[in-house]
Amino acid sequence: MITKSPYLEAPPRLRAFVRAHETSLVILAAVVGVIAGLVVAAMSGAVNLLHAVLFNLSSGDRLSSQVSIDPWRALLVPSLGGFLLGIAFLLLLRVRPAREIDPIEANALHGGRMSFRGSLIVALETVWSSGVGASVGLEAGYTQLSSGLGASLGRGFHLRRADQRLMVGCGTAAAIAGAFSAPLAGAFYAFELVIGGYSPASLTPVGVASVVGYFVAHAFAPLSLGIGAGPMVGVVLGRDLAVAALLGVFAALFGIAIMRGAGLCESLLSKIVPWSPLRPALGGLAVGLLALQTPQVLSSGHGALHFNGIVTMPLAFIGMVFVLKTTASMISLGSGFRGGLFFATLFLGAIGGRLFAEGFDGIWPGLRLESNIYAIIGMSALSASVIGGPLTMTFIALESTGDLWLTTAVLVAVIISTQITRELFGYSFATWRLHLRGETIRSAADIGWIRDLTVRRMMRPDVLTVNAATSIAEFRTKFPPGSKTQVVAVDDAGHYAGMVFVSDAHGADIDAKKDLNSILHYPRVVLHPGMNIREAIAAFDVTEAESLTVVESGDQRPIGILTEAHAMRRYAEESERRRREVVGDV
């Protein structure tokens, strides 16, 4: 009986053609780029429409660039919007109880498989969260829906695992390129954060998707996407390289504080507020109260991100915005609003760079550091700490300024920030949130095949058993030398007791009157069928055993044998297979 596929499939001949020709992947990548560009344009337009309606803005105005907001709207829109979002979460739990998979998790654990329906839900939640003023970025929704559509296209063509992961990367590359006017940054976002590495085989598809996504998104000129840094940033001097390194240190420490703060806020609210819909409502109310001081804390901060003007504001105002925006972002994410920190960290890094420059001048007045330069450096350094992707953030600076010498200073700060974050914290914001939910991944590198390669798949099921109470003399009769290497011993109930080596039983110095319990090996060391290949190899290393018994987790009954040699051979074969897929040598 032929079952109907749950997703749309391309005709078999077309699928075979695409799988056989690498150039076909480039065409699919271009299609993904078009889709992602449209996604960015549509989501940005939807958020702007919500802002215009809910906050009574004029057409084309940005919420976070307003001088003031009606106080009642500032309080009611985020709080009521958060309450409605919380109710929506409760209703969705009934029909979709499982957590939706994001692009990094999909490529790390699931071979690039994502749910289109789930991605659409996340994108809508992100649009609503940003639309009602929560201090979250849209990039999470952009990349989620774009990569989900890319994954669906890949599944429709039955792509290989590596190519399926590539389609997810193409979706995120195109989305970031369109959102930030930065095709190079979009491509390296995919390489560093979603695909988990660069290879010649992935360069062309990801690059094409990124460029196409950029042009499609910017065909909608009224959206005014990207970063505005002004035509003249300033002259970078040699001393700025050393000062930029110091800024990188501060950026890393502050980035770690933001990530931990968001996690702490989420933990506290879950304990204090038992009914989940109230959490985003209270978070929205808190953000509204902060917005009474300055509207720059609202939404993603995209309007305020065009920072050529904001870095020239009075220092006290910038300091207030810096503190309030940081607080609003942590509260928004911790209370359950959907979104990311990309936009927020770019904005916070820009004004933080200005504060750093002014503070350094206060300590060392003769330097007269250029605020615009350190706004760019701070923007990239803080984002590199929180988001990850040092080259991504370096290219954002390059593409927003066109200044190669400034990009050198940015690269210094980004390297320092990234390294300190890796040493002291070990996670980007995306992987940190996965860690809080129990996952162990730290990047998008493909480790899903390791989890799929389980002991059950590798073990030999023909288990020969003997009762541990059997005498050694009787055992010698049943198993003469050379007949078997080892036999699994069980107790009277059939539970695993240990392993008997036939050579030991036939030893000249062994008392044949004793039972097998006296010569058992590994009585408390077993493998379980759900263990993955790495866990199995670790068990062999610890015990220094050549083979171990596999038992059912519940009743400890032997169901198979796995040898170290076979496990190592299967691990090497699968590793080589994945390596060949990554470099395109298939």
C-alpha cells in the first residue's frame, strides 16, 4: 500500500535530476532566496502596520524612533498584546505540544528537517510580539520561516542530508542579507551559525541565496531595511586597534550578562507567576512602563538602529536608553515574547560604544576618541558575543560603512569578544536557550547522525546465555576451547549477571567446582539500546572491554552484544560519509 506523503513532492524525474546535478542546488538556492526576501518584506510590513494601528503612528514612521508615545497606548498595547500571546500559547499546546525546532537545532540534530507549519507559527508569534512593542528582534522570525520554507523545498526534492541542511542555511542567509542590507554577512551567518562550517560545495548556493534575498527584500524600498551608519564615520588610527581590543572585553562581559539575565528572568517568572498567560502580560506592562521614559525600548529597535543621529544625543540620554533597552530586552524574552536579540544587540552595542568612547576620554582626555567609530566597533563586538558569528558581525560593519581600516579594528574587537565569551560562557544566545531546555548542542555542526547511530542498530542480537550458578566444570563441557569467545551469564530470573570468557573457564589454575560467579567480568557494566555511538565508545574506554552486553533498560535482560571493534568501524564509516557529503565528494 502506497501512503501519501505529508508534504508536497516534486515529480520523480525532476527529483532524480536535481540529486544528480550540483547546479540544480544553485537554482533551488535562488528560489529560496526569492522566498526569503519576500518573507522579510512581508514580516517587516506587517510589523510596521501593527505599529501604525496600535500606536497611532504615521505611515512610514518607526516605533523606536519616536520622540514620545501616548502613555495609555505604551502601557496597554504591550500588556494586552502579551496576554493575548500567552492565551495563544495555551491553545497551541493542545494541538502542537512539542516545541518548534529552530534552524540551528534542525541542522545540528535533525538533518535539516523542519516543520513548515511550526515555522509559520513562530514567525506569526514574532510579528505579534514585535508589533505590540515587546523589545525583541524580528530576525528570529525571518530566519525561522525562511529556513522552514527552504527545508520544505528540500524535502519536496528528497535531497540528501547534507543538501537538506544546505537549504536551511540558504534560507537564513537570504533572510539576514535582506534584513541588514548585507549579503556577505548573510552568507557568513549561514556558514557560522546554521550550517556549522564552510566548504567549497556550499559557497555557491549560499552566496546565490544571500544575494537574491538581498535584492528581493530591497525591491520594497519603502521598508527602509538595513543599517544606516551615515556617510562619514571617522578616521581610524593605529591606537584604535588597542582600544578596540579593550572594548571587545567589555562587550563580551556585557553580552554574557544579557544572556544570563534573560535566562534568570524566565526562571523567576515561571516560579512567581504560575499561570503562563500572565507572564507575557506582566512583561509587556514592564516594557510599557520603561517606554514612558523613552520609546527607544519598544520593539526591535530597528528605527533607532539607524544610529547616525542617536550617537550624537546627550550622554545622559544615551546612558538611560542603554540601561532601559537592556532591561526591556531581558524582560521581553524572559516573559515569553517571541523574537531574538540580533537587532537589540546591534543597537545596544552602538550606543554602548559611544558610552565607552566618552568614558575612555574621561580617563585619558588627550586621545579624543571618535564616537562614531566606537559605535560601529561596539555594535559588532556585542553582537558577536551574544549572537556568535565573528565574521558575520565583521562583514556587517564592512557593508554598512565601506571602510576597510575600520573593519580591521572591528575584527580585533570581535575576535576578543568571541574568544572571551567562548571561554567564560561557551554559548551563543540561541544555543544558551536550547541548553536551558535540556539540549547540549553548542553549534549547528551535524551531530544528529551520532544520535541516530544507536547501540540497537549496531549490536549483534544473537546472545548466548548461561546461568551464573552453573559450575565451571559443567561450563567446560558445554563450551570447549575455541567454540566461543565469551558467553553472557544471567541469574535465575534471566537478568544480566556478567560475562564469562571461555578461555578463563578453561584456565589450569581455576577450581572447576566453583560456579561461574567466581570468574565473571563486567558484572555492573552494560550498554542500553538507546545509547548513541559516542556513549558506547566512552563505555568501552572506561572499562577497557573488547565487547559489552546490551540489556533492556527495564528488566536488565540481555538482548545483544556489541564489540568495540565494530563500534569504532561504524563510527569511522559514518564520519567519513559525513565528511564527503560536506565537501561535496559524493
